[in-house]
Amino acid sequence: MDQASSIEDRFAAALSVLEKIKQEHVLTFYNTLDAASKDRLLDQIEKIDWEEVARLRETHVLKDPEMKIAENIEPAPFYPNTPTDDLKKKYAEAEKLGEKLIGDNRVAAFCVAGGQGTRLGFSGPKGMYPATPIREVSLFSCFADYIRNMQRKFKCVIPFYVMTSPLNHNETIKYFRDNNYLGLDEKNVMFFPQAMMPGMERSSGKVLMASVDSLALSPNGHGGSLKALYTSGAIHDMRERGVQHISYVQVDNPLVKLIDPLFIGLHAMDEAEMSSKMLSKRDPFEKVGNFCLADGRMSVIEYSDMPDELAVEKNDQGELKYCGGSIAIHMISVSFVEQLNKGAFRLPFHRAEKKVPYMDMESKLPVSPSEPNGVKLETFVFDALPLCDTSIVYETLREEEFAPIKNADGPGVLDSPATSKQMQSNRAGKWLKANGVEVPLDANGNVDATIEVSQLTAVCAEDLETHPLPKEVKRGAEILL
Ligand code: UTP
């Protein structure tokens, strides 16, 4: 329904769609609303694909969807972190190609930051979270500094695209504005919100309301980025700038190599549509997706869907056969996103039972459930991998590139601010050691000091070669570079 239609026509159209699928209760309070609230509710309703909601209610809400795993599963091949002799030449050429693409302004940075970050429990967009061990600069700052470093090094422009959700869009933009775009040029930073999905009551499949004039909406998963990149005009903007490749990262990993010449080069050289970084899994059941070839196509099988017997399988060398863990770092070709959106692409939805706050329809009071009451439906970006004709995987190292902040701090909690800060110090210590600095370790092999290397100073150990460094780091010291 176009926005120029009268509010009466919009209401009639919404009612007709909703009645057909028995979700008309969302209009229960419509007649009591003022004009602005009516518009807000209708606007939300008009943005949702209700046929899809009706279908998903049957397949994903009222029951657990049937999870079909391909018959033929093999581990996905990958480029190892340390090249074998026959790959050395290719890596050298790929790195040069990556550098050329960066220098020619062919690469954009893209951060998906539309998630709600409920596990971390930080009030505000997660990208604003103070992530680093000494200066406590934000995750967004880490990325901005990385971009500034690379722009300086390659005398180029790397536009930065940030996907938000309607829940954190304005706050994210305000943060960048209030902080002078974190040192980036405003005209090279673009924000766009992803689409939303209504939460549904687990027992009835009814769409939950958040208030009399709002559905209980949540972002539709990072898979929504592949559509939002296109519908927002970001892809059009990239085309105008001559950008060919998108470096995709999540907002929660301050160690990510946001723009990595070798990875970019391997992706481009092999003419891949979408590529991924993997790391070697800590154990068979680590909670990361598994890179596989499923019926010959690149796929990530979630840890929860991976049959145990496959997860523990070993190869002839006695190593885990399915060792490749997905850490949500991708290169995506602009033409691939265009091609998906020009066709009728659809990523599968995943079901998650969650505590969805809602409004009680009788009392109109808000309810914060203590147990999961609802189902949220999300799509995942890695589900686009099987749609690629060519997709490569490159192995990175955990200590170099993966220190996500997912959970609030607590004793024994992994992927928390505390574990991330330790890993940031560890990597900084490793880089210092590679440059001849003595660095103390504790009994667990962790750096026994707090070291922070700003991404403006260095994004790899070699960047420190020309930087004034101490001879040694004292136990317990704080060092900021
Ligand atoms: P997570 O799966 O960690 O989810 O997102 P989350 O929403 O941030 O955190 P929890 O589960 O509520 O604690 C991984 C990445 O995908 C982005 C997140 O912002 C993060 O960068 N994401 C997730 C989106 O951009 N949109 C979504 O709908 C979901």
C-alpha cells in the first residue's frame, strides 16, 4: 500500500491481509489510537511480508522445523594460514592483488550492527561498547581506526557501511555524529536499518504486541543484510564509487582484520562470490558453525545441527575432520548481492525460543517473561554460501583475529569483555615479541600485563617495526601504543 493512500484505505488493506491469516488481533486497539499512533502501527504492518509470517507460523513456530542435512557432507577445503610450498607464490600474488584492490578504492568495509546484544546487556548499540583494555574505546572506534590506518597506508578511500536496526539506528548515527565520525569523513560513512520480524507466541503462533500501537518486533537476523544492502541503496552507492568487494564483519570482535589484503586477494583471484574466514575449532563441540561441502556446495552447518558422529570424526592424521569453525568474517562481491536481489532469493529462517517482552492484551500492561514465551525468526548470512558457484575459505588464527564480546563478564564466562581484553593484550604482546620486546607471561600463557595497540598505530606485527618500542614490558605494566 503506498503511503499516499488515505489512512482509512491503509487500515482496510491491513485488516484484510491480517484477517486472512488470523492475526487481526494486532488491530484491536487501532480505533483508540491518535493519528500518529495509527500511522506508526500501519507502517509496521505494511513493512511485513504476512504471507511469509503465516507460512513460518506453521513450519517454525507451532513446531520445530524439520532440519534436513544434506546426504553428502564433506569438510570444506580451505587455504591454510601458513601456505604450503605450492601455495606460497599464490599467496604472494593474492596479497599484491588485495593491496591493489584496496589502493584502487575497490573495497568497502561493512559492519552488521543490527543485533540487540541481549546477552551482553549493554544499554545502547553494541558498537558503542567500550571494548579495549586501556583506553576503553568503542568497538566502532576500533573499526574506524583500522580504516584510517589502511586509508593512510594505501592512500585510498574505504567507505564504511553500518547496518543498524530500527531499534538502534538513530542512536548509532547520533554516536558517530557526536564523535566526529570517529575520525572518518562523514561522506564515506553510511548507515541503513535492516528489516524486522514480529515475535510470535510459542503456544499459539499469534504475533505479540509490544504496546497498543506497536508489534513486538526484532531484527530479522544478519542474513537480512543481503537484502538491506540492496534496498537501502548501499549497493548502488558502492557501484557509483567503483567498489567491487565488501569486507563483512560483525560488530562484536575488536580483533577482526577488517580489511585484510591476503583474504581480499584470494577471494578476488578465485573469482569467488562470497568467501569466509575459518579458524581451527578448539574442540569438536565448540559453539561455532562448521564449514562443509554439502552436496558439493559450500555450507555452514550450525553446531546444534551437526550430528555428533560427524563432529568427533578424525582424519588420517588423527585431527578433527570437521575442524573449520565459522567466525562470521566474509568477503562478498557486490555483483553477488546484486544477482541475489535481482532473482527471487530467500534465505531459510532459523527458530529461536526467546523471552519476548510483550503487552498483555487484556490488561494492556507490559510483561517481561521469565521463561521463553515466544519464537523469534532470523536468517543467517552464511546461508547464502550454498548459493555461490565459487566460494573459498581461508584459515585465520584465533589469537590474531577472534576475541568476540558476546556475554556479560562473570566467573568462567567465555566471549566476555574480560576474555576479549585479555586476548587483545595477548595479541599485542605477541606483536611486541615479534619485534624483539620481552613480554612476561603468566602460568596460563597469557600476557601478564595490559597492552593496547591502537588500530591507528598497527593492524599487524610488521606495522610496529617502525614504531618506538620499549625493550621490555614489566609484569603488571600498562602499555599503550
Ligand atoms: P549475535 O548472533 O551475536 O546476536 O550477532 P546479537 O543480537 O548481537 O546478540 P544477542 O544474541 O542478542 O546477545 C552477531 C552479529 O550479527 C549482528 C549483530 O549486531 C552482531 O554484529 N546482527 C545480529 C544483526 O546485524 N542483525 C540481527 O538481526 C542479528
